[in-house]
Amino acid sequence: MTLTVPAWVHGALMPVEKLEAHRRGLRHKAVSVFVLSGDWVLLQRRAAGKYHTPGLWANACCTHPGWDEAPEACARRRLGEELGIEGLALVHRGQVEYRADVGGGLIEHEVVEIFTAEAPGRIAPDPDPDEVQETRWMTLGELTEDVRRAPAHYTPWLRIYLERHAQDIFGRVPA
């Protein structure tokens, strides 16, 4: 099955095959979710078989909504599909746009609806191994420091979120 993303082509929103949107660097819709437990942030390490940024650490989940899929429904769906997490209340934190080289000649140019979800303690996800190699919890301060120390271990979008959008996502800028 070919997956399409809602992308802007010549100013009009059109369904475009996902890989083609990334090859051409087309501006397209996306959703990103951060699962939090107090000061703790859930991270996922992307599966080795992912077509871009395999093995890098990212926020809980990121994806592209279907053509008629509402952003919150998409966020909820992917939390379940990727991490086996269900029933958390999602809070919309706004929209951000970024453009980043993700390697292999691919460009992410995304208009992202950002959501957070507060977990009751540091829950243990049940990840889909085709999507996620492993998960871990880090405090926001530890995450920020580790991204500064070893940026190549993290996805470009997570680095962008922490550098440019932490106040909107977390309600504060980490030290």
C-alpha cells in the first residue's frame, strides 16, 4: 500500500506519496507527540529498518495524518500503533514548521501539529519493533544536555523542537 501525505504542490493541498514528498522536500502536514510524566520525557529510538533516520532517538511519536484525518485522531492512533499507549489525554501545543535534511537525499519540510500527553508515572510502552527499537525516559534537563553533547544521536526534528520550540511544548526553556 502506498502511503500519501497531505502536501502543498503549487500552492494547493494534494495527496502525495510520502517518500516522494520527502525526496522533493515538499511542505506537508505532520503530527508530533511528546509523552511526559512530570519533568520526564519519553523517547523512542527509531527502528533500524526506517527509511530515514534509523536508530536515532526521537520524541514519543511523529507521523503524517491521512488525507481526512484530524491531527488529534492521528496523534492518538500513532501512540497506539507505535508504542501501544492508549487512553492518555492529548493537549494541543500549537503548530510549528521546519525544514531539515534527514539524510539519503531526503528533506522533511513539515507543518507539524504538536501534542503532549501526561502519563501517570513513567509507563512502560509496548513498542512495535518495525517502528521502534527501544524506549527510555529522560528528564528534560538530561535530554537537553545529551542533545547538546551528542546531537548526532537524535533526529533533526527533536533537536529543532528543543532549540526553537521548548517554551511552547514544555511551558519552559530547559537550562
